[in-house]
Amino acid sequence: MSRRDLRPLPAPGRFLRVDGVPLHVVTEGAGPVCVLSSGLGMAWFDWDAVAAQLARHRTVVRFDRPGLGLSAPAPEPPTLAAEADRIAHLLDALGHRGPATVVGHSLAGFHAEAFARLHPDRCAGLVLVDGSIEERPRPRLPRAVRTAWAGGLADAVSAAGLPRVLGPAVRRLIGRVSTVGSHPPHPWERAGYRTSRVLRACALENATYPYQAAELTALRAQCPMPGAPVTVLAAYDGSETAGQLRWLERQRSLAAELAGRFAVAAPAGHLVMADAPESVVRAVLDLSETGRDTAAPLP
């Protein structure tokens, strides 16, 4: 390895203090605003292929949630309402006061839907990319107990030096099992996923997942969806396994519950933005078409 390879990578974008936390934000393109929010433990660079295409048509905003990517950690574990508010406050900090389209992948699908329900005047549309679904969430432990346990485990693993040794390899393994294509490792994987900061953020997001799901269930009963268009974009890897077909039906049911359009990205694994970025871009650009229950694969 040459000295050139050891030089720190220049950080793209900028840092904005949002809700007291320095967040890493990358903004590209021009036109109507579209926010891309990553799934559990993911980072801004997972959207590279989508942003490269979408920025020709939209102002694309990518950001790292606290502790992830290059963002500083937050003092408290995440909650659904706080993450929905974070999107609104990030837009405020960027000077985007009008409605924005929000694209949420996996866990961030919860955040995107909560944003629409809690900030209806700010939502121009939603695209839920293989979004998380929990029909009957029932957290079994008090939130404080679960988050304390997760934080303590993350601290112990960090004290043993494991993030530095195993973090990037684990991140690459997750990428491989979540895609159907072959994708080279991203240069920022090593820089971010070898830190205890990112490990702790991942542990806390995982620990609070059932509570965020329960919060969303309660929110659905309290706050109606705005009239903005919704597309649920499900990943389909081409297999006919019972699990894959059941997942597509659950995604279709989510689209029906949200009075939205159902579409399929194929072939694609859970990281749709890597396997089929053009499907995500098409879903955003076609969002004004409110035809429902159309399941044809997007080109």
C-alpha cells in the first residue's frame, strides 16, 4: 500500500448542526427537493448511484443520521418522532422551507412515513424502498433496558478493538448478502465502519427498532396521511421462494394501507439503491402518477 492510499479521504458535502448534533450532509443537483434516507446502519454513500442519476432532475439531499457515516453521535437513542423531526429540521437548516419528497430505505421507511404524518405540509411525496414492515409490533422490554444493554455491548466490543478489525469486513458482508449484483467496496466503508461511533449507532438503531415500529402503529391511528402521492418499491430477487413471495405481498399490503402505488424493482436485493438505482429514480420521477396496485417491474 502506498502513502497515497493512506491519506485521509476528503469528506464530501458539509456539516450542519441539526437539533444540536453535527450532521454530515451532501447536496447535489437542482430543482424540487428530494431527501434520501438510508436504512439501519447505512450511510450517505449507499445512495451514490441513485444520486448521480436523480441530481439531473432534483435537488438531492443525503445525510447521515447521528453516529452513522460521518455524523456525530446524539446524546439520546433514536425515536421515531425525533427522526421525523430531524428530516424537517435538516430541510430548515438547508433553507428548504417548502414541501420535499422523502425516499426512505428499510428502517428509514418508518421515518419517512412519520415525517409525512407529523409534517403533512412539508411532504410532497414518499417513496418507501423495500421499507421495514411490522404488522403487530410488541416490544418485550422497557426501552431504557434494551438501549442500555445495546450500548453496553457496543462499548465492550469497542473496548476489545473489534470495530477496527472487523467493522469494514462485516459491512461488506452485509452488502453482499443484501444485493444480487457484484459491487466493489466503497472507499468510505473502511473509514466509517472501523469506528466505535458507528458501531454504537448501529446497535442503538437495532435496539430501538421494535419501539419505532410500535410508535408508527400508534401514529397511524392518530395522524392521517396527507394527500401527497406514495410509492412502495419492493425488492424482488427473481426467486419464487415462499419467503420472497410473502415479502412482496406484505409490501403490496403496505401500499394499499397508505393508498399508494406498488412497484417492484427486479432483479434486486434489499439494497435496491445498489442493484437497481434506476428503479428508485423512476419511482421518484413518476411519483405524481397515483395509479395504484401496479406491480410491473420498473426498467
